[in-house]
Amino acid sequence: MSRRTLLLALAVALLPFPAVPREAGWRPAPAGLAAAPGTGPCGQEPWSIGAPGQPANAAGERATRPSIAAFCRLGAWVDHYDLWLWLDPATATRELAGHRVGTLYLQTGRFSDGTDIIQIQRIGQWVEAAHAAGLRVVGWYLPGYGRWLERDVRRTLAAVGFQSPGGQRFDAVAVDIEYRAATPNVATFNRGVAAHLERVRREVGPDYPLGAIVPAPRGMALYADKWTGFPWGSIARDADVVQTMGYWSYRGSCRAQPAHCAYPYTAANLADAARLTGLPVHAIGGVADAVSLADVGDFARAARDARAVGASLYDYATTVPSFWPSLEPLDQLGG
């Protein structure tokens, strides 16, 4: 049994599912840290769809988008399972900074959790420690859609409005668009994805950076009946960056299917997501406890060659020390 499986088993045993939510307050807030120098999506200033180096076919009325600096460069992921672990936020974020990580992706909750922000004190510790180490922090939430839609909207806005005890906030928020089992059919799921993003965008306004974490387009194509009508247009309209969950480890041996190897799978998913949305794309690879050092090197090379604005390996807790030398140069993405 892998370390990841053991962690998941422990966390599932400890977490309620489903549970009655506790209300959380919300108000719009700007991103926390200044954007990186430069121009384009990763720069300091708003950018335009169709600007130099960007596709011009994104849908929607928001031609000008906020800086997505928080989604650029090298990232690292901490999910709700990891929050139960022995990880010390200050030690972990200093380690991440030492590996040239620019952004911590920190899960704030799921539709099935008992509160709008899980382990709120622990979340605050991570946010403050990450900022102290010089990292940006993106909060991310897993929706259920369907009958959970009102809760999904409220909890996403709770992440946007979150403040640590020291008054610090997330620099951006992302929505993890993948869980279909809480909706009765694909049409309900697709409507929920579109409605959720539209309502969140309406509340936060045009200038708050929102990310859409999406399944790998090439993986979706393998199960087209389960993903038919996926609302790429809504994502293009209401999100500002796409993050592809291009987990080649889910595809089995790449010897039998070379297109499922780390390099071609990553590059193809990045190209598809950019074509389908016209938005900048961040590559998420992995999963870390089921890939090889050679895989990680190929993933990093594909992210650079495909001109991803950022990249990350899922997740931090299962990333072994030997992977970091291949990942660290990704801090130059988005420049």
C-alpha cells in the first residue's frame, strides 16, 4: 500500500461525509501580494485576451483579465488530507521556498465537509507561514454541484473572503472541477459547473483572479460519454487560468500507449486546454507517489516546451527529494 493510500485511509476515517455546514462570512477582497514584474498574464497589470503570446479565441465579455501571477511559476499542493498530517506550516513553507516554489495551493474544503472553511485555524497558519516565506497562496475548493450548488457558491466566496488571525488572505482562489458522483447525470453536472463559476464571478467582480482546475482533456476524451458537453465556454468566460490535472500515472503503462507518457500527455493536455478556452494554462502532473524521476523530468520539459504559465506536481506530501532538481527550474515559467 502506498504512503498516499495510507494517508487517504486515515483522513477518510477522521472526516465526516456528508455533514451540515456552518456559516462563514464573506466580502470581496483584492489579491494579497504584488504580482511578479513583467507583462502579460503573469505580470503586474491586467492583461487582454488576444494580447501578444495569448490565444484570441476565448469566449465571454471580459476581454481584460486580472493578473494571474499567483498561478504562475512553480507550485505545490496541500490538500485536506495533508492538513491532518504532522506537517509544520512554517517548516514546510520554508522548505518549499528553498525549492523555488512560488505558490502554495491550499485546499479550503469540499462540498461534503462540515464547515465552509475546514480547520480554519490551521488554514490561517499555512497562509501566514507561506506569506512569511515569500510564497503566494491560492485557496481551492471541491464543489459537488446539483443540490449542493448554494453551498458551493457560499464556500467558494468564503475562501475569497477568508482572513487569517493576522488579517492575511488568499492571493487567488481556484475551483476543483472534477467530482461528478454528487450529481445525477452529466447535464446536471455541466449546468452546475457553469452556474457556479458565473455566480462566483458575479460576486467577486471582474478583477479577482479565479482558476479552473479541470480534468485532463485527453483523459476526458477516453470517456467521452461521461464528459460530453463539458462547459469550456463558461470556464473561458468566468475563469482567468486553466489548471489541467494531467495525471499520466492514471493512464497505465506508457509503453503500450506512448501518447500517455509524461511528455506527450502533458504537452497535449496543455495545447487542448489553451485551444478550448483561449486562457493561460498551468500544468498539474503526477501523482507524485506513482511516478518516476524520469517521468518528472519529462513532465517539466513538456511544461516548458508547451509554454505553460506555471506547473506543479500533485502533491507536496508525496513529492520525494529526488524530484525537486527537475521541478525547480519551473520557477522560470510565465516570465
